[in-house]
Amino acid sequence: MADLIWVYAEVVDEKITPTTLEMLSKASEAGTAEAVLLGPAPDDAAATLANHGAAKIYRSADPIYRDYLTLPAVETIAGLIQKHNPAVMLFASSYGGRDLVAALSARLDCGAITDVGDFVLKDGSVEATIPALGASYQNTSTLIGGGTRLLLVRPKSFEPKANEKPLSVEEVPAAAGEALRKVHVKERVTVKREGPQLEGAKTIVSGGRGLKGEENFAMLKELADLLGGAVGATRAAVDAGWVPYAMQIGQTGKTVKPDIYIACAISGAVQHLSGMKTSKTIISINKDAEAPMFQFSDFGVVGDVFKVVPQLIEEIKKRKGK
Amino acid sequence: MNIVVCGKVIPASSVTIEIDPATKRMARKGVTHELDPAAASAVEEGLRLTEKHGGTVTLVTMGISDATIGIRNALAMGATSAVHVLDDAVAGSDTLGTAKVLAAAIKKLPFDLVICATESSDSYSGIVPGQVAHLLGIPPVTFAREITLDGNRITIKRQSEGGYDVVEAALPVVVTTTSGINEPRYPQLKGIMAAKKKEIKIYTAAELGLSADQVGEAGAKEKVLTVGRPPKRQAGKVVVDEGEGGKQIADFLAELKII
Ligand SMILES: Cc1cc2nc3c(=O)[nH]c(=O)nc-3n(C[C@H](O)[C@H](O)[C@H](O)COP(=O)(O)OP(=O)(O)OC[C@H]3O[C@@H](n4cnc5c(N)ncnc54)[C@H](O)[C@@H]3O)c2cc1C
Ligand SMILES: Nc1ncnc2c1ncn2[C@@H]1O[C@H](COP(=O)(O)O)[C@@H](O)[C@H]1O
């Protein structure tokens, strides 16, 4: 089918990931969307996928996909692709997604496009938009040579939308054999994260190298709490060991799109911008008037973060009558 | 323990990388190059493992002649030798073309472990290592933020969305390192001197048994159609803090009805 678009459905922390639903919503607008769901998943997973536009779901709940990385899923997906020949298959640009696309593109000798921000089906092929080089460019690419086009999609590229389809599930046989059980997940360790999560936050207060130390993130936390938001950081702050990697925003961290993004002592490197630039309203505080961040801000204050932020906190408290 | 590290030499971080509108590729010729910091981390990890378990570290890189400077840097850090695939025929390779070249070069070497950086700092596709693993017929063990070897078993802490996974496999594998895994050492004078005498083996694609239609622009499945700039965001108002900066932000938030 020339407009058959598959989405690899990802489950993280026992939930279908937001990016999966974003991709499905887009796929069901651009063509006929179907999903592949492998490994243990919550009871309502298939229904959630159908609600976001999946006309059909290929499903195996076998734990081999959870307990052994990459190889079993590649075996199953490669078989399904060869049988049904979708025009496009979308994967989230996540840990698991990248491993699968790498292996599938080599196995099917079809190549792949990574870091995709948007795509259209065109003349039996696909044309993808890629925010390249830390989103300082916006290029388009295609894949030649036939076969299913594999795309790795950036999170937050599309709006998740309800587009309910009747539930249709086809059970597929689980991949089996010792040769696939080579990369064993022995343990999953979840680092406890407090407060609202970055991914869904409507307001994000983010800190950079100019914060000078771990202790000063407390002030950002206080501001974020007052605004009902979450705290993020640049890679400079993460690499310095002040905050955990889960808080990193940017090319090699999370992609976020809140209503309000408050950048505190962040210079605005392309790799950081590429993870937050599409936020609705950006506010920044930086002592350097030439900081690139100001060019992307709706409102900027040239000043010392250690003066401006405490005053902002006091002011919000005052206005909230606290 | 024979370790192969795949690492890229890229335009230095001080260089703003541009895309040449004519070739639609990154402009690499004539700009200062350095060992990709991500690759330096991968080399560092290889060195630490051989310091503990014995063995050699061989750097494999595909790149233009300017790459030599970065290769020397890896050798000065302590890598044993290097392989440089240097050939105009490989220019314009896509990820899979690059992986075919790297896999062919690796096959010429004895190896127990291949280390790649999760992603390169310039193109950051992050899929070349997985493609190399498939082409070598060995498993990918990815996103390591810690690596331990015990006999022929490798155990890693694999970065995950909410923390990390403990993942185990038998060698040989392709392992990929994340940026925080270590702090790469700086080459010392002794290392820099020693590096001058170390071997850099140079191959063309043909010498690796790859035909011209498999690699480079000719072999690329991915074709860049257009190169452009994203729409510029309209910059807003910027004020200088004269003691009221925090209040002014509060006013702005109030205008947006956030507070
Ligand atoms: C491959 C690759 C991937 C990357 N991925 C990411 C990523 O995912 N996310 C990311 O963030 N970065 C990433 N980076 C790093 C990125 O290039 C920058 O180095 C980083 O974003 C800089 O962080 P920063 O703005 O906190 O620090 P800096 O650039 O050092 O900026 C600090 C800012 O603080 C200001 N400042 C200092 N003191 C004060 C004060 N008292 N009051 C007010 N302002 C003050 C300074 O004027 C300066 O503008 C990546 C880099 C590479 C090569
Ligand atoms: N030209 C190259 N030479 C050597 N290694 C490479 C090359 N391209 C990619 N790699 C390896 O693959 C990793 C991921 O690269 P990328 O897919 O570009 O993000 C790099 O960190 C290297 O380990």
C-alpha cells in the first residue's frame, strides 16, 4: 500500500510513550497508520494506539523483547516489513528506536533518515525535513532504492491527537532462538525523580553554567514550584555534575515544548536551542547582552541571575499573596 | 584484548560548521580539524580497559587528509596504532555507506571489542555503530555510561529514560559510549613524541574490497534534496536590569496571565 505508514510503539515505564502517539497521529493524517507493539505492555496499550489512529496493531507480548535488547525485535520487525512492505516506518529518536533503525537499515540494506522533524509522502517516496547541525539548518532529504523508508523522528515534532479507529490486533509469533538472546537486560534501575517531569511540563525553568553550582539550582526549583513547572538544565550543568542527565535539554538530551521556558544563565548554543526553540514563549536572563539566547527570547533581562531570579520569586509570592 | 575504537575527526568546536549549498555536504576541507570529543571519550575508555586487562587499542577513522591531526591526538593519548580510510570515493557517504567502510576496515584487524561513541558531534545520527555491529555480525551494546569486563563478558550501565539498565553480553560486541562516561586524558609530551612513530595504515575503499557503487555519494541511499535555514524567531524585548529586572519578568508573566 503506497500510503501505509507503520509506527513502532514504544513502552517506557509501563506506558506507551508520548512520541509514539505523536507519530501515530501524524501517520494517520498522512496515510493509513498501523503500529507494531512488541513485549509486555499495559492492558490498555492497544486501545490507546487505536485511539490515536492505528488502524491495525501487530502484537506480541512475549517478554523476550523486554529482556533481550535489539536482536529479537529486529528479527520480528524485519520479517513483518518484508511481508507487508509499508511505505514508511517511523521510530522515536530514543535509545531503543535508534538501535532498531541502525540494525534494520543495515539488515534490509535500505538506509535511514535520522533526526526527522516532519515528513510528507511524495511520488511513492518520502520527503523528510531535518533540523540539521543543531537546528541551525533546515534541510530536506529522501531515501532512494525502494523498500520501506525508515525514519527516526524527533520527540515533540507532532501534536498527539485522538483519531479513533476500531481495535484490530494481529498476534504475531514471537522471535525465538538462542542467537537472539545475546544482549541481556539483567536489571532496570530507576533513578527517583521528584516533582513534575520535564516532558509534559507547561512551564520550564532551566539553568546553565552561569548558575555556578549545584546549590543554586534550589532557587530555580523554587521558581518552578511557584509556576507549577519543572526544572531543566544545559549539558554544561549536567557535565559539571550539578544535576542529573534526566534534566538535560537539547540535542543530546530532551526535546521540550512548554508554554513558558525561562532560561537562566544559558548562552544559547545551537545544541541547547535545538531542544527547546519551539517553546511558545521564551524568557531569558543573562549578564551578557550579546548572548545568542536573547535572539530567541520573547522577553530578556540583561542582568545577574542571582539578583533577578530572587526578585522574581519574591514578586510572584507577593502577587500571589503568599 | 584487542580493542578497536571507531572515532571521527571533525571540524574543531571553534568552527561554525556550514553546509556547502553546491554539494549539500558539510564543508570540511580547509577548516581546522580535531578529534571529536566524543571519540576522545571512546579512546579513553579503550585505554582504561587495556590498562586493566592488557591489549591494544586501534583507532579506525574514515575522513579527509586533515583527519591526520586528530588521529595523532588519539595516538598521543596512548592508542597503539590507527587505520585511516582516506579516499575521495567515500566522500558523501550516508550512515550505511560509512558503516560499510568501517566494518570492512575492522574486519582487517583482530578484535574482541569495538568501541564507538554513541553519536558523533557533527552529524550525530547515532546509528552508524549499530549498523557496524550488524555488518560485523556481532551484537550492539549501546549507550554505556560505565563498562566492566570480566573474562569474555561485558557488563554495562546503559543510559535509559528514567535511570539505567544493567546489560550483559559475551564478547565480541560493539559497545557505544555516552558523553559523560569519562574525562578523556590530555596527551602528554612523551605521548606526543611516541605518537610520531606509531603506524597509521591508510586504505582506499577498493583496498577494503568495496566497490565504488557501495560507498560515497554514489552508494548513498539518503539524498539531501534541499539545504536551507529555519525561519528566524522574532526576537522580543530585551531590557537591562536596573534593579527592577525580576519585577519586569513578573509583569511579563502577568500579561501572559501566567501569574
Ligand atoms: C554533540 C554535542 C551535543 C550537545 N548537546 C547538548 C545538549 O543536549 N544540551 C545542551 O544544553 N548543550 C549541549 N551541548 C553543549 C553546547 O554546545 C553548549 O556547550 C552548552 O549548551 C552550554 O551550556 P551553558 O549555556 O550552560 O554554558 P555557557 O555557554 O558557558 O553559558 C553560560 C552563560 O551564563 C551566563 N552567565 C554567567 N554568569 C551569570 C550570572 N551571574 N548571571 C547571568 N548570566 C550569567 C554567561 O554570560 C553565559 O552566556 C552539546 C555539544 C555537542 C558538541
Ligand atoms: N567517519 C567515521 N570514522 C570513524 N568512526 C565513525 C565515523 N562516522 C561515524 N563513526 C562512529 O560512529 C559513531 C556515531 O556516529 P554518527 O552516526 O555520525 O552519530 C561515532 O561516534 C564513531 O564512533
